[in-house]
Amino acid sequence: MNFVLDYSSIYIIFDRMNKLPLTTRKQILHLLCEGNSLRSTARITDTSLNTVTKLLLDAGKSCMTFHDAIMESSR
């Protein structure tokens, strides 16, 4: 199975999420990766805590799927 995380697959992944603008989603994930808390990220981006949490869960599931596909194909 060839799994490449390119721009088209990113849009497919984010299409399942609520209609938050792509720039806001990118900012949320960037802030979380930089070590900001969930609450501070929600405050900075003017979104709800539930939105930040759901985005983080969806991104984590996508990363897990990507990791599993890459590790499986490298055997």
C-alpha cells in the first residue's frame, strides 16, 4: 500500500472536520505542537475548547493511520 501524505490527502483528512478555515486549523495544530495548552490555544484562536480537542483527535488519528501505513510498507 502506497500512502503519501500530500496536499490532496490533507484536504481529504480535513474535509471530515467541521468547516473551520484551513488557516485556523493550521494555527491550532501549530500552537499545540509548540507546547501551548488546549485552553490557551482555544483562547488565542478564538475557538471553543471542544473544537480544539476534536481537531487534535482527528489529526492524531490521521497521523496514526499514516504511521501505520508507512511502517507496514517498509517491512
